[in-house]
Amino acid sequence: MRADIVTIFPEYLAPLDLSLIGKARSAGLLDVAVHDLRDWTHDVHRTVDDTPYGGGPGMVMRPEPWGEALDAVFPPGAHLVVPSPAGALFTQRTAHELAAESHLVFACGRYEGIDQRVLDEAAARGRVSEISLGDYVLFGGEVAVLVIMEAVTRLLPGVLGNADSLVDESHADGLLETPVYTKPAVWRGREVPDVLRSGDHGRIARWRRAAALTRTAQRRPDLLAALDPAKLSKHDVTT
Ligand code: SAM
């Protein structure tokens, strides 16, 4: 996968060199380029913002540098992702959809956001998705891009050492993952559930399924309510 990220704070994306994303890049599974929006300005102050038409507080990102930036990094076939608190909520499903793309381009807004005509023009010549991390407002789109890139990269084939990690984890099948434990078996008087030490794989699988259902019901009843009934077994219903 190729990812181009346009921002006025390229340093903000430094974590994309680290950990498993950094390894995916070194392994050639992911090709990331971070671009400074100000490289597409032409005035001495490298201006990217101006006052909003209609008045009001704050500044709006000007269309000219964004237009030139997208002319350069948003080719036909790519998918432009614009982080925005007014976008569609980012979920694991979105991460899967984006992980299936071969070329993502990210436009990081700042101030009051990007002039709407930039998005309209981009949408007239390619795919554009406005994506929100949640119902709160950040200073800029860079942190959202880090979150999206992390969720997407771990879904790319070959990135995780054990692809089974993706199967049972939270949100993979609409449920939250069960609590997890490691050695020692007793720590500060707290014991790992017996069943997990039993070696009985059938019992362990049933316990994990019941624990995932219980945890989801307690913490995220909305997820349970949205679960496809076809994904529930007779055993689940009696759990
Ligand atoms: N005036 C905008 C509004 O009320 O919708 C908020 C602008 S915000 C201060 C600046 C930039 O941060 C946005 O253009 C967007 O790129 C990013 N941002 C803020 N909150 C976000 C969120 N919840 N999800 C994704 N991106 C967000």
C-alpha cells in the first residue's frame, strides 16, 4: 500500500517510522510519503490560511495550496481521506475497507478546516471520504491520520507475525475480546481462571465465547444489539 499524507506539521507524523508501522515500511509492505502543504505556497510567508467568508472566529485553509498539493499527490485510482469531526465515524469496518485500497492520500486540516471547494473538486475526480475519529474536536487531522494508519496497517497481509491475532480481537466479529492473562498463574492473590489452565481447548473456546458475550453486553450493549443474529449460535442464546 502507498500512503501520501499532506500536512503543515510533517514532524507530527514521525511515529509512522516506529514500531510495527516502521517495520512494515522497512519490509516494503507499506510506502509512506509525508508532504509539507507549505511546499505548494508561493508567497514569502508560505501562507496556507485566511479569514472565513461570512465572518466568524478562526481561519480557514486556502484552496490554492491544497489544490496544487492534490494535483501532485492524488492521482486517479487513489482514495482521498479527509479527517473531520463532521465525517463518518471511523470503525474497524472502515479500517478493513481502507486496507483493501492500494493508494490512500490523507489531507490533514487545521484551524477551522479546509475550504469546502477543495473537497468538492477532489470528489469530482476521485474517491473522497471524510472520516471522524469520534464526537470531539482535535486541533488537527494529524493524530487522526496516525490512528487510521495504525488500524489499517495492522490489517495489511504480512504485517502481523500471527494473522490469527486479527480473528478473535475486539470488533473483529462485532464483540469485545475477553480479558487476557499471562504467567504467573497467581499474582497478588489473584488467580487466572482455572479453565484457561485446563488445556481443554473446547472448554476454553466456550468460556471465551461466553466471556466475550458477557463483556460486550455489560460494556457495549449497542454492539450486541447490532450483532447479526446469524452470527449467534444456539449455545450463545442459552449463555
Ligand atoms: N471547525 C471544524 C468543525 O467544527 O467541524 C473543526 C476544525 S478542527 C479544529 C481542525 C481539524 O482537526 C479538522 O479539519 C480535522 O482535520 C481535524 N479534526 C478535528 N476533530 C476531528 C475528529 N473528531 N476526527 C477527525 N479529525 C478531526
